Amino acid sequence: METARETALPLRRLVVLRHAKSAWPEGVPDHDRPLGPRGLRDAPAAGRRLRNADCLPELVLCSTARRARSTWELAAAEMPGTPPTRHDRRVYAADSRSLLDVVREVPDDVGTLLLIGHNPGLQDLVLLLVGEALDDTLQRAQAKFPTSAIAVLTRRGAWAAFASGTALLTDLAVPRGQR
């Protein structure tokens, strides 16, 4: 239960998006792998999900990997306007603690942050941050965090104060596009 002092602090919303399904072309380095056919369908569906759930980011931190950048480009095309986007090499292949360090650097004028990256780091970050969860979201996040998965975590206070067990997991979705 939040105290009156805590409810006066600004609400922060961290939206975590795992890149859409990638292809595995022979001879292509991991960082340069493109989206596969399913990923090309699912990435726009992720953008529609974010738009329809009113989870529009004020800042996007995206891995520099081609599949993550392409996921954001296709998702962003489904949203009104495009927020500032930073492609950050530190998000590529990062573990949960490294991702948390990146999140903690976000300026406090940002209310909703979208972080686009890779597993296992993203799933581990979600599980690290969760202190409470709505419905069965925690059990589902523990079981699987597939491509195109979206987790929404909230907490009050500064981004620099995000820490283990301090966030509420409010939503977990896996949008899929039409074949």
C-alpha cells in the first residue's frame, strides 16, 4: 500500500519489448540478423498493442541489433508520432543488471520508457524488478518471454531509484500479426 508521500511521486512506466522473431540467414553475424516472416507480421501488432493500451513511450531505448531496430521501425509506424529514439549498443546482449543501469540513466522528465532488446536479459530484468504483479502476469513472465512479448512495469519515483523488487508488473502480452 502506498503512503501519501509515495503517491505524490511521479509514476514511471517501463515498457519492455522483446524484438520480433528474427531470421537466421547463413553467414550473417548475430548483430545483423533481420526479422523473419513472422517477425515482420508481429512487430506492427506490437505497435498496435502499445497504441491501443495507451502505452505510448516518451523515449525509446533500442538495441543496435538489426532485428531490434526493425521491430521498432515497424511498431512505431502503428503509433501517432514518433518519440525520441536512442539506439544503445549496451542493450545488445546485455544482462539484467546492465539493462537496469541503462534504465537508471533515463531523465526524470520521461514518464514512459520503451526498452527494446533481447532475451535472456529482458526477461531477467522484468523478473528482477517485479515486487508485485497483477493477475497471473508474474507466472507467465517466469514461464516464457517470447519474441514480441511486452511487459509493463510501474513504480513511483525517479528512474534512478528503480531497483530489485520495486515495480508492479501490470501487463504482459504477446501480440501476434495476421498470416
